[in-house]
Amino acid sequence: MPDKRTFDVAFLRLGKSKFRSRFRLSAADRKYISDKGLDVIRRHCEDFIRMRLAPANPQNDGKQTPMRGHPVFVAQHACACCCRSCLEKWWKVPRGVPISPERQQGIVDFLMAWIIRSADIHSGFVPIVHKDD
């Protein structure tokens, strides 16, 4: 798993994007996280990445991730992990090739870090820097 500094650099980069920096967890997202717990959210995240992004040519690529409705969906858009085009543009994950289980785990770790930070779940919270803050 990448270290905290790697995530911090990535979060700063995302924070400079007007589009990416506008994503925030809603009150309903925070309640869902609280009700379900991080282990369940992580399993959902792993499933979404495995089924919707990891195939070489995902079904409905570019439209497979809703903008809201689950904290992971919000995180995927905030972190440019919502479709293969964004993964390629932002993170150099090539299209047309399945994403390895190891790389999938890295994406899940990154999305979960964003969720934890955005939901202010732990005492070591460091806010995500947004361009408009």
C-alpha cells in the first residue's frame, strides 16, 4: 500500500481540479458509513472496482459510476477513479487491459483513505485541501 505521503500528494493534486474538488460526502453518506462501518464500505468498494473498473473493457465505460447514492461513488469521482478514461488520464492506468488484483487493491486503499479523511472518522484527521476553501 502506498504511504500516507503518496496519498497526500495525490489529494493535493486532485484538490486543484475544480471538478474533482467539488465532491463532498453528504449527510446521508456519512450516516451510511456510520451505520454500516468501514469494513462493509471497503467490501463494497472492492466489489465496485472489481466489477465496474477492473475488466479490460467495462460495460458502459464512462457512465458506470453514478455521481451519488453511495460514499464509494462520490469517492470515485473525487479521486478520478470513476472510469477507465479517468484512470488513464490521472493515474496512467492503461485502458484495454484488465487491472491486476494488486492495482485494484491500491485503488481501493486510495478511495478508502479519501472516505476516511472526508468523513473525519479518525482522530488523526487532516482535511483535504480544496481549491475553493
